[in-house]
Amino acid sequence: MTLIKSISGIRGTIGGKVGEGLSPLDIVKFSAAFGTWLQNENNAKQLSLVIGRDARISGPIVNDLVISTLRSLGINVIDLGLSTTPTVEMAVTMEKAHGGIIITASHNPKEWNALKLLNGNGEFISAEDGEKVLNIADAEAFDFAHVDKLGKLEVKEDYIQKHIDAILKLPYVDVSAIKKANFSIVVDAVNSTGGIAVPLLLDALGVKSVIGIHCEPTGHFAHNPEPLPAHLTDLSKAIISHKADLGITVDPDVDRLAMVCEDGSMFGEEYTLVAVADYVLSKKGGATVSNLSSTRALRDITEKYGYTHHASAVGEVNVVEKMKNVNAVIGGEGNGGVILPELHYGRDALVGIALFLTHLAHKNIKVSELRDSYPKYTISKNKIQLSPETNVDQVLIQMSEKYSQQEVDSTDGVKIYFDKEWVHLRKSNTEPIIRVYAESKNNSKADELAQHIMSEIETIL
């Protein structure tokens, strides 16, 4: 059993002893800590908070515990029910709420659940604020409300439609072009809330032929819920058997998006953002942002239009902060996370779908042809196991010094650029390892580069 307390929230496996899994006592304690932090930030005035959940089996229990705890603090709760992470983010600002909690463990297996914490802007709380929440939880510094001042509960189950309506109003979304393209699409929603949201969106976009697999929001995930190639064999087979134009898959909370080509091959999670950015940049110029471990292809596409790409530290909070600093028109992460500021500052698979389909309709080509039109890069992902006493920071400093003649970025670990290849070295915050990501023009070149760097690190160790 696992419980991980971090600055961005709390996640863990359901069941087990207190402090070893995500137990009811842990859920209450961290809900109370977050509610108390919000009260402190807002001088304890009457607060409202939005919550929503994915379709995990444990969701209803966690949902009830969170709602009861917040109301016991005197906080009014707006419950969206089955929802998506980006929908909850948008609802916080639409409702003018003071914060939000998303009950989801994202791409983790069904035995996991989590509380993701949002501020009043509908964005993930900062590292500094997360530290304050953890301190309140450790001290159990809660002050519950008098019986006459308990918070109220309001249920609003129409926010997925409101989210879709907002997407349709974007100037980049061309419903008539999508209708005219007459796409046939297979959707794999891994038995979570994407099975509700994605078909609703596709219907609103005028897609008449939608074949759903694993779209019942039961929480019994039909396969590993992370949208990686090894987990998408059912989707690939369904595309071919139905002679569909493409496949769409999302993770359980619908903030990651991956496409599959008409021949069953992977478009590539890394290239979701690349394709969407290509389209947005063709309509509105400006800077782009992705994290340091994302493909160089976004930089190539951005520079093709004459604009600048910026790299941020890994993590959505860091991407959003960098996007605001450089006034980026599009950004996100290589895990299929698309962030369009004109809608909201959060990874959003639904807006990614609408933009991708518009782009594909305008191009009037096959999905595989669209993928082949982009620079071809492959990322090799590796890790080096360390002993607990290893000084990882010193190892990274030595690697940075060794390659000081190259372009080196020390924003988050060490990233070394070799022309159009790169290696990114990051230490893990949860286990004694160094993550070694390398990108090159094909698998063998990327693996070769990674192994070369790993050998040098082993020599230092």
C-alpha cells in the first residue's frame, strides 16, 4: 500500500493502515488541511469550492468524505459529480469559487485515488502553497464550524456541456469543416469519464460515426489507463476492423490525449501538442512552451513560423508559469497535454480533440500523413539506480561541467543539447534514481545517446 503526500496533493492506494494507503482518515485530514488553507488565504470569509471526480470505483466514497469534511469547516461545496480535470478547472472560475478539488489519480491503476488541489484561478496550487497545506495537515490545525454555520451542498451536473460550449466558441474550432470531413472515429475512454465527455464533444462537432470501446464509466479499467502504445492494442484493432479514419484515447481524468492513425499505428503522445500547436500557430503567432523532457519537434515547428519556443521545468504548474511569463499562445507537455490559454491554463484533452480535428479537416489528409509531415524524433526513457547516500546534485553538476561547451539548461536537472539531439538528466523526488531521457532521429540513435551518457554517469559514481 502506498501514500504519497506532495505539494500538489495527496495520492495513494485504497485500503490498508492509516498513513500507508489512502485511508478515510487521510482523506479527511488532507481535505480539512486544504479547506483550512483556503480559509486562511481568504481571511475565513464565506467560501465556496468546486469538486468533481473521475469514474474510479472508490470515487463515490472519497467524494462523500471530501464533501462532508469541507462542509464541516463551513465551506459551501459545488459538486460536479462525474467530470474531468479540465472541466473542474474551468468550473472554479465560472462559479467564482475560491478553489477546487479533483478526485482522480490520473493515469494510475484503479486501486489508486487522489486529491488534486486547485486555487481560485482553477490552476494547480504552487509549491509554496502546497507546503503550507502539508504543514497544516501535519499540525492538524483545523477549526470546524458551529452547527449553525455548516457549509451547504449544491449539485451541478451540466458542466461538461458548459465546457464543450466554451470550446465551440473558440475562433480556432471549425465545426463546419469537421462535419464536411465526415470522420469515422473510434474512442477508447478506459471506462472513465472520457466515455461521457468525448462522445458528447464529437457529437457537438458534427462527427456522425463514433465507435466507442471501453466507454462505460464503471471505473473497471479495461487496460492500463496510461495512454501508451502498449496499452492501446484494442483501439488499434478496432480502427482497422471498422475502417475508421482515426482513434482517440484519453486517460481517466481527460487531461491527456493520444491519437492513433487510420492504419492502427501510433500518432505518438509527444506529437499531440506538436500538431495542435502547428494549427494554432498558423492562425495566431506567438511563443510556445513545453517542459524540458518533451520533444524538440515543437521547437522546430515554432521556429518554422518565426517564433520562439521556451522550455520549462517538468510539471504542469511550471509549464503554466512559463506560459504566462512569455505570453505563450499554446503550450503543454509531451504526455499528450495541451494547454490553450484562451480557454484556461490547464491540460485539456477535449480542446485538444477539437483543435486536432479542425487541423486534420483543413489539411484533408490521412492522420498518418499528418504525422509524417512533422520532424521525426524518438525519445528513449531510462533510469539509473543509485544508493541512498549518493550525492545526486553533485553528479549532475559534474555532468554539466563536462559538457559546458554544449548548450546546457539547468532549470530542472541538466539538459544537454547536441545539435538536434538532447539528453535530460533529472533526479527523482520519490526514489533514489536519476532519470535519463534522450531524443534523437530514431530509436537506435536515442538509445545509443542515452547509454553513452549513462556510462559516463556510472564512471562518476
